[in-house]
Amino acid sequence: MMNILDYLTIISYTALNIDILFQIKQIYRTKSSKDLSLIGLTIRYVAILVILIKFISLSDIPLITGQGLIVITFTTYFILAGYYFINNKKKT
């Protein structure tokens, strides 16, 4: 049974995913990731995965669901940023 904090957790994760979607849109619109740090993105990605593993070990469904969504959207963000980084590097 989910309580109010569980629902707020899901809402918070939804907001975080929306933020990442805006970042994806910005990268796609500008066709550039030059204002991003790929090292910083890599560190965040590893941290996101570690947190997901922790939530899985706790068997907390709202946290697993939210973090799983973050993994999916951040993976898209990371791949798109890497793609434009490589593409722009080839042009120079």
C-alpha cells in the first residue's frame, strides 16, 4: 500500500524526468553538447545506477520506479550528448 510520501516521491521523479527531457530537447535543437561536461555526465550516470541498485536492494517500488525512469531518460540524454560530442569533434 502506497502512502502520501510514496506518491510525492513518484511526482518528484516525474519532475526530474521532465527536466532531463528539456535538456534532451535543448541538445537536439542546438545539435550540440559543447556546453556539457561528458565527465560530469558520466559521474552522474554512475551515481544514478548505484542509487537504483540500492533501491532494488531495499525493494521499495516507488523508489525503484522513479529511479528506473531516471535511468531511461538519462541514458537517452547521455547517448545524445555523446553523439553530438563525437559528431562536432569530427567537424573540427
